[in-house]
Amino acid sequence: MSQSVCILGVTGSIGCSTLKVLEQHPDQYSVFAITGYSRIKELSEICKQFRPKCVVVPSAKMDELQQLLKLQNIADIEILTDEAGLIAVAQHPEVDVVMAAIVGAAGLLPTLAAVKAGKRVLLANKEALVMSGDIMLQAAQDNNALLLPVDSEHNAIFQCLPQNYLQTERNGEPKQGVKQILLTASGGPFLNHSIEQLRKVTPAQACKHPNWSMGRKISVDSATLMNKGLELIEACHLFSIKEQFVTVVVHPQSIIHSMVQYVDGSTLAQMGNPDMCTPIAHALAWPERIQTHVPPLDLFVHSQLDFQEPDIIRFPSLRLARDAMKEGGLAPAILNAANEVAVASFLQQQISFLEIPQVVEHVLNYVQNGLADSIETILQTDELARQVASQRITQLESRS
Ligand code: NDP
Ligand code: MG
């Protein structure tokens, strides 16, 4: 039977890769709902090609979308707006699968709504899980939702773990013969830059990733290694494993997407050409496999695979994220909020690249940690951390 899919963040990099996979399997999947935020022209083109039943945009963009759809003689698509619209499509009874591909904290409530409605949730929006951690996982368990990782590293780890690993006790200890997780990192575009060189890098340079083509926010996160920090937290939650059992390994070629080490000396790796269509297809079809256009890996072409330790002096974001996970409570949400604000102001050229982790560290020291026992508390703390980050950025700007 055909599965009905909702794509939150369809106009983004993951959203487009998802469409690319779905397009290859029109008998197995249909697009029920899609959401966009600022790229309304692209959204209307996607409406034309995929004919969803619902589309969600900010209310300020409603007229623009209506006009574009009218020009294309499309009259049978329901337009919903704002966060209420995102939540409505994520939990819609006719939806089977939700791709959570909105960037940042804006994806939290819609993703949680999909989980609470017991959907198959394909999780790209790592920030939502970093913020909500146990609440999201408990909601998945309580509502029989399938939370499947799309982030390439977590998808790789999922593929390398024993089949029923996630169904057994969750106590932070590795189990079933697992010793540790090796989370691979490309190292980003500035892997070999000195501190002096890092001081001067521009948003355009930071957004030019050597192996992956991604949205601007995650590209900057990859350059600071905050992406790996967020992924460390994501892995701890998804696989219920304490941070000391997750080792970050820099692997510049991005051919191995992550590994699991076992007590008997085995190390299992998942490999493939770096293309998000592979983990998306895996999460869509699991436990089955479906075809993608991604060519098979040619090991004679990729004949050299290198590994090294990350440098937390030049890339302190990784240390900040690990410490936030160790501390627990609201610290990961504070880290995430501060980072989102700092990255946005780096992209607007208000602060420098090296000031991104400085802002995050300041906010972590300033905003009091506490129990992350409700979504309301997490959202209030997110808001407070954003205010403190903005104040810090204003101070930094006035100094320079
Ligand atoms: P993009 O910036 O390319 O896309 C983000 C999507 O979210 C767009 O559809 C955008 O709409 C929408 N959006 C942005 N802000 C809001 C908002 N406030 N409310 C509602 N929708 C919003 O990002 P990516 O696709 O690269 O990344 C998406 C998520 O997936 C991120 O969490 C990222 O960390 C994660 N991820 C991405 C990978 C990648 O390879 N790209 C790999 C692994 C994880 P619009 O474009 O119309 O403005
Ligand atoms: Mg990743």
C-alpha cells in the first residue's frame, strides 16, 4: 500500500533530497503535505510537480503563494499557516511518514507533534532532539512512533547496531556487546586552518563544504564542529549512551559515515558516497531497502581513507557540546539556542567565525541550568538563551 508523506522543510537541502528519493518510487509513496518558509517560488514549483493536498507557509507569505498557485491553475491545495499549520500537517491522520527537515528550534513542536501522533518520523532536524532529549524519546515510546535517524552518521550507527538494540533497556550503558560508537566528522572546510586563518574566514567560505551540499546553518556548524557537537548529543539520546562512549573521529573523505565497536574487537562501519539520499531512503523504507540514484561506492577511486583526532583548541564548539551533554538538563538547549543566534549573526557578518563559540560559551556560563522536565521550560530557556546571546553580540559589535 502507498505511504502518505509529509515533508516539513521541503524547500531545503534535505527536503529536496527527499523529493528526489520519493520521485523514484511513485507507487510506494505519495506527497500529502509540504511546508516552506521563505522560498515561496520554489514551493509553488514543488506544488505543481507533486500536487500535495496541503501546504504550509508563514501567514505573511500566504498571498504570494496563492497568487503563484493561481498562475499555475492549481486550485485544489489547502493552504495552512504558521506553527499551527505545521503541527496540523505533522499529526494529520492521513499522514504515515513525516520527514522532519526544518532547520533549528522552529522544528521542535511540529516534530514532537508527529512523534505524539505515532508517525514514522525521519529525523533530520537534530536541533529538535538536542533541545528536547528524553521528552521526545519518551513520547516516541508512549505513542509507538518510529523515530528513525536521517543524519548520515546516526543512520550509519543505526545500521551498524544489533537489530533490536533500541528496543531493550535504555540506561546510558552500552549493551549487547557494543563497546563504543565512533562518530565520524569530515572536519569541515577549515580542517587545516590555523587560528590566524580562522579569524578571517567569511560566511561564503564557511558555507562551502568539501563533501556535502547543505543549508547555510548546518554548513557553518560543520565548519565550527558544532555540528559534530550537536550530533554527539543526538547520538547519546537516540542510542541511549553516555557521552564517554562516543568518540569523534575526523575522517576527511566522508566515505565511512560512522562506526560501532564491539567487545570482541570487531568494528562495523557503514560506507557510501556522501549523498543524503542514501540515509533518507534507508529511513523511509526500513527494514526494507529501496533504490536510489546514488552510485555504488568505487573503492578503487576512493583508495585512501584517513583518520585523525579532532582539535578542540581550534574548534572549541565540540568541547562545549560535550560538556553540555555531561551537565545534562537544559544545557544542551541553551547551547543550541546560543549557537543558532551566533551562527545567524556570523552569516550577517556581525561577528567573526571565532566569536561563534565565544558567544555560546558566554551564554552557557550566564543562563542557569535546570531540569528539562517540560517543553514549556525548554522553550522558555531557549528564549532566554537567545536574548543573552543577542546582548553579547551587541557588546562584541560595539567593541569592534
Ligand atoms: P536548509 O536551510 O536547506 O532548509 C531548511 C528548511 O527549513 C527549509 O525548507 C526552510 O524553508 C525551512 N525553515 C527555515 N526556517 C524555518 C522556520 N522558522 N519555520 C519553518 N520552516 C523553516 O537546511 P537543511 O535542509 O540543510 O537542514 C535541515 C535540517 O536537517 C537541519 O536541522 C540540519 O541540521 C539537518 N541535516 C541536514 C543535512 C544536510 O545534508 N543538509 C544532513 C544532516 C542533517 P525556506 O527554505 O522556504 O526558507
Ligand atoms: Mg551529520
